[in-house]
Amino acid sequence: MAAEGEVIAVHSVAEWTEKLKAANESKKLIVIDFTARWCPPCRTFAPIFDELAKKNLDVVFIKVDVDEDDLNTVAEEFKVQAMPTIIFMKEGEVKDTVVGDKRGEIIAKIEKYKTVAAA
């Protein structure tokens, strides 16, 4: 795992599997940013995502570049069709999705799901 307040960047499917398993075991909210280098809104959103990680130490933030290695298969698994797509997970279950750089909505969902007790 990365240090608290850092975004975990994954670069392969094996790394994705390992990091996601560790994040799920933490029982914390997981916020996944599906991004791409060629995507202008993704580049604009990247520093915001980093800042959210610094402000929410009780949340795990993971960044997946869909163009790297074979990570497009991970994006397909989550039915990602546009970038950026933000997925909110807790204990292996997808809780919500936001498509696009909708900062207010993303911040609200972080607040909502990080405080929800695991069922």
C-alpha cells in the first residue's frame, strides 16, 4: 500500500489485483480513477484527485491508466466507457460511479461512503 495521503498508481493487472485485494482488506472506502494520458479532462482532474487523497487519509485512492499494459481489461471489467470514470468501492462492492470531472459530486460521494458502516 502507499503511504497515507498518496494515490496508488497501478501499472499492470497483477499490481491491480494485489493493490485492490489489500485495499479491500483494509475495509476502507476505495476511490478508483480510471484515466488515460490522452484525455484532457483527466489531466485537469489529476491534481484534484491527488489533493483529495491528501485530505481523506481514511480512504484508499487508486489510479488506473487504461492505456498502460493490459489495464484496459480492468476498465472493461468495471464497464468504463469514458474517462475519467471514478468508481467508489467498499469491501469488494461497487457503491457508485461518477463519469467526468464532476468534483462536487465526487467529493460528496467520498463523504457519503467513507462514513457508511459496512453492512
